[in-house]
Amino acid sequence: MRSFYRGGPSRGSGRDIRGGRRGGRRFHNNNGRRNDTPIDLDIEELGVVSETSVTIAVEGCCHGELDVIYERLARHEQATGRLVDLLLCCGDFQSVRNTADFHSMAVPPKYRTLGSFYRYYSGQQRAPTLTVFIGGNHEASQPLQELYCGGWVAPNIYYLGAAGVVRYKGIRIGGISGIYKPHDYQKGRFETFPLDQSALRSIYHVREVDVYRMKCYAQTAKTFRPESSVVNIMLSHDWPRGIEQHGNTEGLLKKKPFFRDEVQHNCLGSPPNEELLQAIKPPWWFSAHLHVKFKATMRHSKEKDVKQQNNLQLTPSQVIKSSPTSVPPSSTKDEKSNETTEFIAMTGKDPCSGDDLTDMMTQFLSLDKCLPRRHFLSIVHIEKPIGEDDESSGLSYDPEWLAVLRKTHHFSSTSRGPVQVPVDAVSISREEIDVIRSSVSLNIDPTAFQPTVPAHQGPPAPLPRQLPPPLHPMGNPQTDDFLRKLGLDHIITIPYSVNRVEDAKAPVDENEIIIDYGEAGSTIHTSLPVEDDDDANVIDLYDSEQDENAIDIDDIQDEGNEIDLDIQDSQRAQLNDAEHVETSTIGNSKRPRVNS
């Protein structure tokens, strides 16, 4: 039986190639019938519903599809009769306000799409569910950088910042934005707008100073509230390194066989996130980035045992029907694994409180991107922590996190060189936390959002062939207010300027390039066409719906962890169509490389 891919004959050498990826569309010549997989897959619910539980939806890679996500949650609420209290998005949110934001988003031109966020930004629509998100590696970086410490990107939609901790009904939610790249990890936030091609990518790379702040926060939390979890939920875009060894590794490799080399060499995931996992030990950790649903359970060492070691070591979790930590050899059979990872934990009690088995366990969940027939949503029911005095009905700042930010602010830097941070965590006193509580309003004002640039007008498509000029740096009044509350100066960000906003509102020629040399210089206007051709170094990964996530050759040369992972068995056929790229064998996986 000949297979058809994406509704057409498979391309390439003419060999039969399985049609579609798991969960995608698959066509055969059996009367043209498509598989009967429903467009809406069931949303898995974890935890136990009770009168004191909070219902939280978790979403993987958003890619600007807010309408789809909210509509899917609405259908689930109608079917179950239970409302979702909070939505958490694990990166690639793509808060694109207008077409000028594409200048700060690392997406090939052919995959640019406005999505639906701009309507929430402009006020045409309002998010029906309170939404909190972190950044990934496909973001409109300019508005997020201007909210470096966090803030509202639209009414009812909150960005957690480069790193941050907030509280919702007593539940602490921590997050770290971006993905790990070793060559940028110790640098400062040197990027300035408009971004060049190098800064377009480095701006979303995790920095050591943000990881250091999270470690300082973990130490502070353990000091002043040792009986409770540091945070109840942790968000990251890429996975903690090594977490795949604590779940059904064999099942993961059957879905994503090109992970095999990274798994075998323990380089799948982020080393800084691994360090944070060991330091924070959250009951829940949610991620995305790798475009696959995967669950794992990690059992942590007891604190008294940790003190006898220089570093915490990963230990195999208690799982049922999971593969051993050694990675099995590649199989030539196309077999679907029926094995799943099951959590060995008391489900009748919240893992963030009490002395049951889950005290020293982290339940990890990664979700797919927002596409039909993909597992991109799950729901968890979490008990409100006992003894927390958070009376706010919305989001609130965590005073311990604010104390850490205030004391480590001087480590912020715009240097391209290494930024030195101490080996040991800074010491935060009870008095410093009390000063925060008494001098700063901890409630995050839900009305603080205000637009800083004009929103896109008209339909989202078609996009103009040529983009308008890049936006000037704007700043954000929310950042001004946040720093003023803590008595801090702008280092990475700049003060909000109404004049810059008025400049952004002025009509511009779509073909005009503006080169600004600053106050002492001059401004040059030219009408040279803006290049908008396809990048020759991008492999077209033709997706079933729309996919902004092509493999970038520069990232492949640096590290495979940043590769957009949408290739499955059809990879070889697709790579045949890409120019200047050939397939090389690394272990048992297929990887593209550039012809020199």
C-alpha cells in the first residue's frame, strides 16, 4: 500500500515513507479515507478535585494560537462542568503586536504569522482565563525584554519575566524563560534594538545571573519556611537535562528517534535547569520545546544525605513499566509503545504539603505544541498550601523573590563579556523580607497594562511582503513602576518614553529603513527595499498546519538541543528538497549538516 504524506505523494527517493507524524494527518489510497483520530484529543487531568483545590491548565508551545487554546479549554469546561482557574503556557508564546515585532522574532519569513495575540493586546478580545507564561526560543523578544522583570502583555495575560516567582491563591509559581546555550550563558544582556542576526537568537538564551537568582531564592525559601516547598510549580521551556531517564525513555525514543544520540550522551535538555531541579525540588515541573508529551517522576535525595555530597545526583524514579536508564539500541521495527509512566505517589494529598511520599518527588510533564491531534493541554488539580496567607484573588508578588531581586540587582549587566556571580547564594535576612512586605504592595495590579505601540489593524493575513522598519526601544511603564517600588535603577531596560511611542505611531513607508545614530548623530532615511527572502540556511520542514519552527543551521552547529523537533520518519524525504544540506549519520540518528 502506497502512503501519501500531507495529502500528496511522498517526496524524495520514491521509497515508501510513513505518512504524517504521530498525531498528524495520514492519508492512504484506501478510498481516500483519513485516519479517524479526533481533532480534539482528550485533556488529561492529574490530581484530585476537592473543595480546596485549584484547577490549573498547562499548555506546551503556544505559537500565537490563543484563540484555539481558549476555545479548547471552553469546550472542556462545558463537558466537565468545572472552570479552569489559571492557564500556564510553557514558552513560544509569540506575543506579536504588529508586523514590526517580526524584526525581534527568530522565525524564518515563510513561517511568520500574526496569530491572534494582537487582538488581546489591542482590547478587541479579552483572555477568558487568567494566563501566565514564560518565554521560549520563538518569541517577539522586544516586548518581553522591556518587561524583563515581568508584567502584563495584555489584559489578563502575564509574562513571568526572564526569571520570576509569583503567587496565585497561595500557590507559588516559578519560571525561567529561554533556552540554554553555553556560549551565551555567562554573558550580560548586551542585546539592543533593533537586533542584528546574532542578537536575534542570543536574546532568548538563558543567562547565569537569572539562574543564580533562582538558586538564591531556593536557599532563602528553605531558610525561612523549611516545611513548605520552594515553589509548588516550576516552568521552563527546555527540559532539565537527564529528566528523560526518569520516565518511559523507550517510549520517548519511539516517538522521537532522533533524540537517541542526545540521550546516550546525557545532553538532552538544559544543565542549568537540571541544577534548578536539584535546588528547588518542586512538586510539579512543566516544560515544552521538544514537541512531545512526556511524563516522568524524579525521586530526590533526602536533605540529610545531600549534605554529605558535593552535588545532588539524579536517582532513578519509581515508575511502572518504564525502561531502564540505559538507552536501548535503535529498533528497525515500527512498533508503538503501550507503556506509560505512572506516578507512584499518594494522589489524595497535595505533593507540596505534608509528609507523604511526594515530599521529595517532582512530577515532570512536557506537552506538545498547539496543533490538531496533538497533546498540547493538560489539567492539574493542586491543593492550596496550608498556612499560606495569600488573600489576593489574582496574582501577587512573592516577597522573598523581591528581596532576592533587590539584593542581586547589581549583578545585572549589559556587557558582552562574562558576568561574575558568587559561588554561594546571597544571604537574605528576615528584616529584608519584612521591609518588602511593609513597603511594597504585593498585589499585582491587573489594570496596570497599557499598550506601548500600535496594534496590528485589519485581518491577520496576508502579511505584507516587506516589513515596516523595526521599532525603536520603547521601555515599559510597568517596568518603571516595578523598579521604582524596589528603589532600583534601569540597567537592562530603559525608562518608558512617550516621545518614542509617538514616533512609533507616526505613519511610515513600508520600504523605508531608518538608521538612528543617537542624539549626537543623525537619522538617515532611505527607501531601499527590506529584504524578506527566505533564509538559505533554513530547512523547510513543511508542517501539517503552520509551523514557524524550521531547523536553523547555526543552531545545529552550536548544539542540537535548540533544534526544532518536528522531523520524524519523513525527515529524509524532506531534506532532499533543501539546498546546501546533506544528511550525515550520528550514531543511529539522522542530522542535517551544512556543506562547506
